[in-house]
Amino acid sequence: MKSAVVLAGGEARRANGQEKYFFTYQGRTFIERLLESLSGVVDEILVVARNQDQCARFQAMNNITCISDIRQGLGPIGGLHAATLAAKGELLFVSACDMPFVDPRVVSYLFGAIGDYDAAIPRWNEQMIEPLHAVYRRSALLLYLESHTSLSLRTMVRTLNARYIPVEDLQGFDPSLKTFTNINKLEELEHLNHVSGKKVD
């Protein structure tokens, strides 16, 4: 069984307090686009919110399970902890909520690439990796998250037996590597909509 985890619990400080997952592109919200991309690749989708009030914002969405952080205020590590405990699959694709162009073919490739490793993580170069567009083994995450001290995803990754996937290997599916696009600021959204010829919502 394969699971997908969408981390949506951020405070949206870089987006002027607006929730990034409800940004719209070509008439559809980021979260709608992301969930549609993932639905054909995985058996379950977990959306991780910071609390139950935030979870309520997703109640109209079908075929997802919303859970909230167990350990509050820890950022992505806190969300990953809650999701790993709740997930039914042994393999988890983990994504941020501000990535509206995740390519299901890339996700499927990462699931296939993990093999016996603890993680399959796209890498641009020695310094630049994509820990929030990666597949992880649930048992390895549980072992790490039991007693970690760092809140850094990179620190976590360094403890895992990870397979790094050169982004060039993914260009056969996504030549422009648009799958890794994330939007943190309203200005970036305005540019995205301007390029597409659509009105900013």
C-alpha cells in the first residue's frame, strides 16, 4: 500500500497570512490540483494540519484523511511525525501544500526507485535536495522520529539510507521539472498567473 502525505500546517508567514493551499491557478486551488495528481498514484492521502480548526477547512474534500499535529509547533517534522503514525502504507510520498504542479509520473517513478532504501529523494546537486518531494519508508521514519532532537529535515535525511535521484533522470517525465515548483509569496503567484494569462485570485 502506498500513502501520500501533504503537509499543510504552516503559518503562511511568507504569504501575508494567507493559506497557500487555497491560492488558485487557472481556476483551481493548489490543494485541489495536488490531490488530483496524487489520487491516481497512491492508495490513501493524508493532509496534515496544525490543529483541528485547520482540518475543518478540508472537510468538503473527498477521499482524504485530515489529521493534526501531535507535537505542536515543530514545523514539517511535527507534521511528518503525525502522518507517519497514521499512515497505512509502508511507502510514503511526502509533499508540501504549495506545490501545484506535482507530476504523478514523477511520483510513481520515485515509488519504484526506492528499492530497499529508506528514501528516494530528488537531488539537484550535492547541496540541493527535495525532501518535500520524496518517498520515504515508514518504518525508517518511525525509528528516527521516536527520539530525534533536530527539527531539520536535512538532518533527518542524513540519518537515512537514502537513494538520491538526479533530477535529470526525471526530465523524461517532466522536461521543465515544473513538478518541483513551490509558491511561497503572493508576488510569485501573481507572476505565475500573469505568465498563464489568468487573473490572480
